[in-house]
Amino acid sequence: MPKVLIEPDRCKGCELCNAACPQQILAMSKEINTKGYFHALVTDQTRCIGCRLCAISCPDVAITVRTHAVRYNLFEY
Amino acid sequence: MTATTIFGTPASLTDRITHYCPGCTHGIIHRLVAESLDELGLRETTVGIAPVGCAVLAYHYFACDFQEAAHGRAPALATGTKRARPDLTVFTYQGDGDLASIGTAELIHAANRGEKITIIFVNNAIYGMTGGQMAPTTMPGQVTSTSPAGRDVELAGYPLRVAELVATLRTPSFVERVSVHSPRHIINAKRAVRQAFEYQKEGRCFSLVEVLSTCPTNWGLTPLEALKWLEENMLPYYPLGVKKSPDDEV
Amino acid sequence: MAKKLMKGNEAIGEAAIQAGCRHYFAYPITPQTEVAEYLARRMPEVDGVFLQAESEVAASNMLFGASSAGVRTFTSSSSPGISLMSEAISYIAGAQLPVVFINIVRGGPGLGGILPAQSDYFQATKGGGHGDYHLLVFGPSTVQEAVDHVILAFELADKYRNPVMVLGDGMIGQMMEPVAFPAADVSPPPPKPWATVGMKNRPQNLIRSLFLNPDELEQNNLELRAKYDAMERDEVRFESYLTDEDMDVLVVAYGTMARIAKTAIDALREGGKRVGLLRPITLFPFPRQAVREAAGRAKSVLAVELSTGQMVEDVHWAAPDGMPVYFFGKVGGNIPAPEDISDEISKVLDGRATRHGVEPRPEEAS
């Protein structure tokens, strides 16, 4: 099961990841981080398919994607 | 079973949180360059050359040796470094003012001499760092702080299409224009950036990757609105694609 | 050591090769183009890099990139080209890079003329580019001196991590004189751990002149100042000619003008006149102490330059309080003959000359 880890204090609240997620499981928080931004968060980890489009769109490298599954490299991103 | 990371911070990027605005595509493009250096094993033999512009502090975000050039002169510095040490991978990272305005001569001549360097050109149709003035790449009618009534092509001419300009030179080179306004485009941009560094690793030719980018702050839009603005206004004028390949006939 | 008859420009090119320089980036400009033409043939012979850049702006920035990569590198140009390079010179000084610049001075301002001049003294010694920095500046008066200064320039550039300029006038570049190259005496370059040559098992090497934090910028400027203080202490060079005894006039001149002045002084000495010459060899650091000391034995000082008055200001600064300072200059490329200079010295001796740099008194002004 893939897991998306967002570092709240790296996030600048740009919302690019929200738009990128094909599963629409990303949203913005109601609390601000230490820099004063409303940061991104995952609303439902169970529906993550590990596509990594959120991390690919993030300008601040705030997102790490991990998985327990065996990974077959179907394409080199 | 332990978890594997299938997306993490590239080694060629430092941990430092960038000073770029929220949603600024500089962060994405920095990461694409860093991933390419990692994948090609070039980090420890790379020298980057920072511009004058928002990316003037790029040297804080890359884990490789760096020089800071005067405005527009990065291709000349890169020429000096590459000619002194042809074994090093040398790249410049420049914006609209640096590359398409004050540094156009240095760009054209480095390309024409076929210096085996890689130039990443971030085109966001505006001067970001100095607060949103008109750039040679600003779209007709686009409002900026020095074109408050919108760019008037009678006064300022049409925007410069740098990729096409460089592609007309006879010396073999790799020139491609890409965009980073959607995940699909980012993945394609990564391919182009990596290809550019591969050509340098092979010692093959000069490479220029023009990356259409957003500037939410100076465009006066939210990051998501800015992506849309790029798609609707810049894509038609700045067509994406490979403009020149070293495999082309000379 | 065998001597070779060489044109100044070509000897300068060869001197750089002898100093171990293998990277030259330049742009043609009269009267120094022969440096580039000579090195276009010579650099490939030693597996060096010769690159004719698209402009002096580009050439001077290529020097930044090459020096950052840890190699000895230099360029040659002439006055208008040096103006174009001023931006890069400032950046090179701020980033603390070793680079050598040759300026074969021609008449200015603007496009000026192609004949010799000494009108770039201010530009070379007082700035040219922006910011608090100095070039270490040599003023050779013979082709042999030019060769010696070029080799020394590379060594001192590396020693101080600062740009160094050899300021020759058009005559130095164009005339032919016998020269010897002291190849065996050239010391190898020091190690350069600060160079950007790839970040392997060490922290990032960063070559830059931008310090947005005021404390850091202050620190950089104070480091630069400390270098210039060290140069003023250790690198002053000058020649004294017949200044050991009391003089009526002390002439201060540099470069080829000093040679012409010497001929004039020799003629006057034969006539019993007591005249000596203090020839600055380093223009920065200017030999203030030496000028003050020699002027202390003279009744007046005469500065002679191919300009309308640049080095004379440093002579004012160096001369003891109240010492009358006179100036003789020729411009446009009209080189004075020794007689012109001895006539001028005679005017000073006879009290017919006008003091330089003295404000007219109110009665005289109206």
C-alpha cells in the first residue's frame, strides 16, 4: 500500500499537488504551519495508488512517497 | 516487508527550504536538474553557474560546486570553466532577463561555438526578482510594471522565441522547449533535461532546454490559476517540442 | 641567457606561456591585437586554449569561469576594451579570483585614437569597475620589464587571489626590443582548494561576490582591504635615478615616458642641473613613501604623463606638505621628445612654470 508523506513545514500551500492527484485524496489543512501557510495533507491514504504525481508537482520537495509493494519499474520517471 | 521510497529528495538537492514563492515552478525545475545529475552520476563532477534573477541563490539548493555570474554572462563563465576543465559537467540556469535580454550575445555565441555545456532557460514571460517588469518574452497585451497598459508590440516588438532562434544556428546542438504546468508536462520536461545532460556526458554538443514556467506572484494569480494562464496564453505562442537535435543534418 | 628580438605584444604573449598559462580568452583591439594573433599560433603548440570571444564583455567573463576552475588565465585588451571588462574585473575582485589583465593603453576617451597614451591611470589604480577594490598594477617601461611583470603578475595574482594588471602604453606593445625569458625561475602555481572542480567528499565550493547579509558583505570587503594593505606593505616597486643627493627638480614618470624623461635628465645633468627621476614600477600600490622621501631632497616635483593629469594627483598626495608640484602632459598620441621634457624642466628651474592643482586666488579669478 503506497503512502504519501507530506512535511508540513516544507509546504508553502501552493495546492499544485491537490490538482495533480488523480485519486483526489489531497486537501489543504485548516491549521497553519510554522511559516504561516495552510499546508497540504492526505485525506485518505488507503486510496493512494502510488502514482507519485503529487510529489512530481511539488516545487518544494515536501512530499515523499513510500510503498510496501514490490516495485516493477514499468517506466523510468 | 520494509517500505521502499519510490519518490524522495534527490542527492543533488540540499535540504534547504527555498526562498521561491509558493507555487513557483523554479522548485520543480531545480529538482528535475538534480534528478538528472543523480541518475547520470554527475553530481561530484558538476559545476553550476547561477544567474542574476530569482535563482541567484540557486547555489544554496544544489549539492555541487557553483559560481555566481554577472547578469547574462553565465554562458561566458561556463565557456571558461568548460574550456579549462572539459572533464567537468557545466550547466547554467537562467531566466528571461539573464538569457533573453542582457545575455543574448553570450547565449548565441556559446551555442554557435558549440560549447559542450547545458543551459536551462526558465521562461516565465516576466522579470520576477526585480518585481514584475516586462521581459523580452512577455506576451502581447500582458500587463507588467513597465508595461502597465499591456505589452504594445508597436513599441516593444513581439516576444523572443529563444529556442527557435538558437535552433537556426548551423553548429549541431540540442534545443527543446518544454513546460512544467501539469504533471504530464513535468515528466516530459524531465526527459528533456536528462537528455540534455546525457549529451554533455557524451561530450556531444551544446544543449538548451527552454522551460515554460509560471510566476504566480508577478502575474497576480494563484499558483493553480497561473498554470492555467500558461496553458492558455503561452503554449500557443511558444510551441513545445524538439527544435534541433545533434542528429540533424548540418 | 639568450636574448630574442621581439615585438612587445608578442613578448607579452610568450611571457604568459612561460608563466604556465594555458588559457587565453580575448578580443581583437588595436594596438594589442598581436597578442591574440601570436597566441592563436602559440597556444596550440603547448596544448593550450586560445579562444577569440565575441566581445570583451564575454572574454572577461570567460576569465571568471576559467579562473574558478583553478587554472592560470589572462586576457589582453586596450582602453575601450578594458572599460567593457570593468564589470567582470569588479566581479573577479569581489569573488577573490586570480586573473591577469594586460592593458595596452591608447588615447581616449571614447573611441579616442590608436596611438599611445597613459590616460587609463585612474581606471587602473582607482577603480574602473564599481565597489571597494583595487588591481595590483604594474607600469613597465621596456619590453623586458613587460615580460618580467607579466610573469610576476601571475604569481602575485595567485598569491593574493586578486586580479593584477600590467599597464603598458601603445609603445610597449608595438616596439621591438631584445628580451630574455627566465623560464627556470617561474614558480609553479599554488594549490587551489577553493576552485570549483567538482564536489567530491568535501563541502560545496562557491565562487561568488553576492553577500546580501550586511555582516557578510562587510567581512568580504574587509578581507579585500587587508589584501590591499598587505600589497602596500610588501609589493611596492620603483626605480630611483639620480635621487640620492639634493635636487632642484624631482621628476616622477612611469612607463615609456620615464625613458624619455631620463634622456632629458641626462642632458640637463651634463649642463650641471640637479634633476632626478623617481619611476613608479607598481602604480598600485603607488610608491608614496619613496616619492615623499626623494621629494624631501628636492625643491619641486614635476609629474610627466601622456595624459591631462592623472598620476599627478597621487604625486600631490605623496609630496611633502607645501612642496610645489608641476605637471607636464602630452595627449592625442603626440609623444614628447626629450627636448620637450627638458624645456619643461627648465621652466620649473627658472620659475616660469605654473604650479599644478593650486586654486586661483580671488583677485586672480576676476
